[in-house]
Amino acid sequence: MDPNTSKPVLLIALGGNALIQKGQEGSITEQFENLRVPGQQIARLSAEYRIIITHGNGPQVGNLLLQQECCDAVPKLPLEILVAQTEGQIGYMIESTLDQELMALGIDERPLVTLITYVVVDRNDPAFRNPTKPIGPAFPPEKARSLPYPTVATPKGHRRVVASPRPVTIVERREIQRLIDMDFIVICCGGGGIPVIREGRAFNGVDAVIDKDLASVRLAREVGVDIFMIVTDVDGAQIDFGTEKARRLNRLTVKEAARYLAAGHFPEGSMGPKVAAAAEFVRAGGRRAVITSLEKIEAAVSDPSVGTQFTP
Ligand code: ADP
Ligand code: MG
């Protein structure tokens, strides 16, 4: 296939709702059904854009962690292996959905690839001294004391807690670059990627999780994408969220984003990393970043009144 570097690059970071909507059980049938919404839009957009897709893995890795607790007949798997498993499982589901949607458009030869992705983290990242990210099932306090890993009290019960270090670099950035230059649709950085630390010549996986929005902006900067889009279950960032005064911000400068973040409008662990990631992208020279909802992926590309659009 001819290199097609004339098409701009669109990176789409899919939130958890692309696979499981609020209130659903999360069966595989539901997940495939949900994926049709982004799948149809991305298939159409792929005519005009080179495409990179990243995605979260919270509920999927949560289920695998629960399975670890339920079975003693086989050895327990470390978190890095479970993240790798979700990259495979979700990548497969996105690929097969996109494949179908591309065929429905009469496009039979667009290549797709899912890449197991390593993301380097810093062993001195302060997050390792103060793990804050709860993962997996909730346990009663008596059970939590006997577990072989640290836990934290949450409203649901005691949950395993791991560090959420900042992504330093995407190990496969060159592979991803070359694949999109050949017009492959690349699915990568699933669940924020497998966190690794360089030890000598080796990369070793660590028990941690990387925020998928922060991993996605790292990749967007390293590959040099034209549009960085974060897709979730609300059409953009709101100020005074959850109150009567709530209002979606349509245009946001880097300065305004910093001011609203500091004022506490965008909480850690939900809208906070999305606004921080989008603002970082344009601050570093990126052309356009957008936060929007799953239904509006296509609209947000062409209509600047959709979502929250970040400008320098
Ligand atoms: P994802 O799985 O897409 O990463 P998250 O649940 O982490 O989704 O983040 C999206 C959620 O953030 C929304 O469903 C909304 O409830 C919440 N949220 C918190 N603060 C805001 C805000 N200021 N504006 C919009 N949504 C917000
Ligand atoms: Mg999230």
C-alpha cells in the first residue's frame, strides 16, 4: 500500500462507555453493540484521516482482578499481565467492529492492527510512594487485612490500591508512526498501556496503572497528531458540574483550562485528566484538542460548536 502521509492524523481516546454504558451488566453482546456507535463514525472518518484509537479498560481489568480472587487452582496473574490481556480482548472487539463497519461502506482493504503497548514510567515518580488508584473488587475490612497487597477504604468497601505514575514515553511510538503512515488504523495504549520501568536493557512491568487520557496525550505529542479527541459520556467539560449553574464550556484556552482546573471544576480521576491532557496537547503546539461524547465523534471534527474545543 502507498504511504498516505497527506491525510491528517486523528487520535481518538475512547472512554469506558464505548464498551459498557452506565447501568449495564457489561456482557460481551452489550460491549459489541455499544462499539457500533464509535465504529460507524470512525469507519467514515478513516476516509479523510489517518486514525489512532486508544481506550480505557477499567471494568474489564476489574473483572479479571475479580476472577483472580475467585480461583485458586491456577497461579495468580500480576496486574501487568491483566492489562496486556485487556489490550488484546478490547483490541479484538474494536478491530472486528471496525472491520464490519468498513465493509458496510464498501472498503475491503483498510488494514487494522492492535498493538500491545508499553509505556515507560519513572521509578522515582512520587506516585509510587503514595498509591492512590483503587482497582478491582471491594472487600469487607476483615478480608482486606489478609490480602497480599495494600488496600484503601472506598465508599464501596476496601479495594486494592496501586500507583498511577505519569507516562514518560510510549515504547512503540515509532512502530505506531510507521503503521499510520501506511494508513493502518492502529489501536494501542489500551488501559493507558502496560507500565514498564527500564532496568538495564530490559523493560520490566510494574504493578501500577497509567491514566489513559495522559497516556493518550503523550502518544499524541510523540506521534504528532493533528486532532486529539477524548470521547466520553458527556459532550465536553462543564463548570459548576452537577449544580443548577452547570454549563458546558465550548472553547477553552490553555490559560482558562488551568484556571478552572485550579478552581476544582474538573475532579481527579474523571474530567480532570481529560482537561489536563487536552490543554497539554495544545500548549505543546498541537493544533486542536476536543472533549466530546461518543455520539458526536464525527460532528466534533467538522463542527466547532460541538464539545469542548481547546485552542492555544
Ligand atoms: P471515561 O471512562 O470516559 O474516562 P470518566 O467517568 O472517567 O469517563 O469521566 C467522565 C465523567 O466525568 C462524566 O460522566 C461526568 O460524570 C464526570 N464529570 C466530573 N466533572 C465533570 C465536569 N466538570 N464536566 C463534565 N463531566 C464531569
Ligand atoms: Mg476515566
